[in-house]
Amino acid sequence: MPIRPTLTLFTAACLLMLLPAILLTSPAQAHPHVFIATAIEVDLDDDGIAGFWHYWSFDEYFSAWILEEFDVDRNGVLSSQEQQAIYTNTFEGLKQEGYFTRVLKGAENIPVQQIENFTVEVQDGSVVYSFFMPLAIRIGSETEDIFIAVYDESFYCHVFFPPDEIGRRGNVAGWKIDYAPQDLPELAYYFGFVIPTAIRLSISPA
Amino acid sequence: MIRHLLLVILLCHVCGPVLPVQAQSPLRGPASEQRPAAPNERIHQPADWLPQPIRAWGQKAMGRIILWQAQIRQQAGAYARQIQENPYGPALGWFLGLAFVYGVIHALGPGHGKVYAGTWFLTRPARVSHAFLMGGLMSLLHVLAAVVLVLLFYGLFKASGLGSVDTAGRHLQRISAGLISLVGLFMVWKAGRALLLGTSPDSSSSGLSGSSGSYGTDAAPGNRTGLLPLSLAVGLVPCPGAALILFFAITLDILWAGLLAMLFLAAGLAVTTISVALLALLTRNLLAQVTSRTSLVRSRFVHLPALAGGLLITLLGIILFVNPVV
């Protein structure tokens, strides 16, 4: 019966074409148009991690656009009013996205709800956002693992994270910290083909 | 690495419809209502369906593609600054060459019409020239839409900024989605009618043709009705990547170089889109060669793929129309 394998092939071809429709339940994302280089500092207090200081340096294409739109007086320096306009128009909406930041204490998700001290600078033609992300993570007497990853699930931006070094400030003497990059495949995005890399902070009292 | 890239192109085609077009910038506009899933709410990813080694290849290739895009853009930016100093120096050639390469790599991601081109050529007979026509037209219009918007808002209205282009892009995206749905419905109607009426494949414009009865590209030219409207509808959406590069050139006061770069960028996008279309065409022709040897698939059922393709394109258009910022 030569017809059987042919029918199977034909059916398979039809199913192959319907496969994308089956996958439509996944959220859509996009290839990166904006690239962001990052730096980060952990801010320590007596109870543990007070939060993180983020520094996002945008690529010169996006930076040119930001400056053209918001550096109203064209002096290459962003005034507080201009910075406020940048915050309102390009950053405030990221609250719903957790400011592209995912923080885990072990397996527990720590929601990112606010940021403070948002400022914008221009460094070598690149626009740099700086802000503090308060988290108040209490650390007990045992070593605890804290994970922080920064990535844009919509894939409009690609965030280069983690940086090579992580800075420390605040009660640095009170805590012993080891850190290392660690992939988090369970947070894969872009069809599951991009895996965010987190910083794993192993922190314990000094 | 070439194997990895081909793999990703293929996977992007198969999985592509989950990403019908590029999203709007999360750095602009009102906050999205959609929150990212918490780790314990992990959503299904198409890559999960793949064997681990293939998934690992795909992830590695994607990492390279992202890195290459960043490096090319950075290097192109440096050449653009040199053009500012010396407009007709060697930097111009490098700038345009990088724009082309960037286009090829940039189009490996979702969007840029690969899904529609792939669906079209996988589900109906067509000529090789049709693949070039559709891929070229989609890419050219995709870039042209961005160029027009940037020039319109920056040059004419003096309303610089991502916001204006983004907003206009959103409207165009919705119009595009509506048109895509209409083209899809037209495809469904044509294939459905042929299926119901039992039109002979040899006499149907959407079925087989040619004396040999094969789907071969030379023997079966197919009908390109709908090809141009679909290309136009898909290409209507402006490419944010192109807009960013052109705007960057404008800020450096090298608009002419930016416009030239847009041509090279469009050519690069077209290379990838045409490749996907040709891949789909080849796949279909191979399948058709096997199936055309039996009497059953010579019947009206050869119209099923075209019907499925039309339904899929309609569905994608509707989803995109309802939720353009997906």
C-alpha cells in the first residue's frame, strides 16, 4: 500500500504548519534593539542586604535618541528637570516589569516594587541610569544564597549581566560575601533560547 | 556555527508565530499590565519541546547572535563618527558593509515577515522568483516605513524621539494586522472553495499545475494573487532597529550615509527573509514530489495545506490586531 506513507507524510506536513498555532499561547517577545551594559553594588546594613545600586549604560544609538529628546537645552548635561522627564517617559513604566530585575532568596521570589534616587548622567556619549533598589533582605546566622538577575523578557532590550565585578557599600565589615555567576535555566525566555545569568551571592555574618 | 545559525533560522520559523512582530519598547509609554511570571509560575517555552542537545545548540547560537549584533552596532557607530570627520573615507564602506551584515543577523530574530513568508511558501505552489519578490519587498518596506517615520517626525514635524515613531509604529502595526487578517481570509476563501468544489489541482490556481503534475518550481508557477498584498501588509510595520540607526546618523549630521545604510540594511534583512522563504519552498516541493505520486493527494485534498496556511495567517493577524503590544 504505497498510499499509507504518503498520507502520513501529508498529514505530518499539515500538522507542521499547524504547530505554530498551537504554540500561540506563549507570550510574544522581540529581538533586541537596545543594548544595556550594567554595573551593580550591594548595599549592606546591620540586618543583611539593604538593596542594590544599579548602573545601566545604554548603547550610543539609544543614548543619542534619549539626548535628542530630553536634553532640551543641548548642553550635554541633563538637568534635574530633564532627568525627571527621562524618568517619567522612559523608566517609570518599568515598575510593572520589576525594573527588569529578578531577585531570589534561595527559591523564594523577592518582589521588586520600587526604586529610589534615580539619576541620569552622560558618560562618553552613553546615557547612564543610576538608581537604588531597596529590598531589605534579612540574613540569619547561616550562609544564605541570594540570586539577582537583570534581563528584559520582552527582548526589546538585551541587558549584559552580570558584570565582571560586584561592588559593596554600607556595612561591608559586618558580612562575608562570596559571589559567582550562575545560569538560571528555569527563567529562560525568547522561546526558551536565552537563559539569564544571575549573580549568586553567598552571604553570612563576618 | 553555520549549522547553529541555520538551526535557529529554522526554529524561528517553526516557533515564530508566537512572536508575530517586534514588541514596542518597554522603555517607552505607559506601563504594561503584563507582569513577568514569577519563577514558580514558569510558562511553557517552545524550546522545551526540543531534545536537550538541540536546545543547547540553539541557546549557544542565540548568545552569539546577540553578541554579534551588539558588536556590529558598536563598530558601525565608530565608523559613523569617522564618516562625520571624513565623509568619503574608507569608513563609509565599512559602515555600509556592517549595515548589511547587521541586517542579515538582525533578521534572524522574530518579526521581519519570516513567519508569513514561510507559511505562504510552505502551503502553496510558487516560483523561486516569488520568494525573492516577497522577501525583498517585505524587507524593503519594513525599513522604508522606519525611514519615512523618522524623516516625517524629525524632519517635518521636528518632533524628535522614540515616542513619536513608537506611537506611529503601534498604529501601523494595527493596520498591518488588519490587512494580514484580510489576506489570510482571502487565502482561506480561495482554498476552501477549491476544497469544497473539488477543483482539480491541475486546473486550480491554488493547487498543482504543470503537465508533469509535480509541485516543482518550474513546472508549477502557482498563483501570486495575495502575495503582494501580504508583503505590503507585513512590511508596513517599521523596523525599530532601522529607525535607531537612521536617527543616530541624523544626530551625527550624516543623514545621507544613514539613508545609504538603510538600503544595505534592507538588503541584509532580505537575505534572511528570502532564505526562509526558499527553505519553505524547498520543503514543500520535496513533500509534494512524494505526495503527488498517489491518486489521493491528487484530489481536492491538496488544498488542505493552503487552507491551513490561510487560517494561520488570519489567526496571527487577529491576535496581532487585538494585542499589538504582545
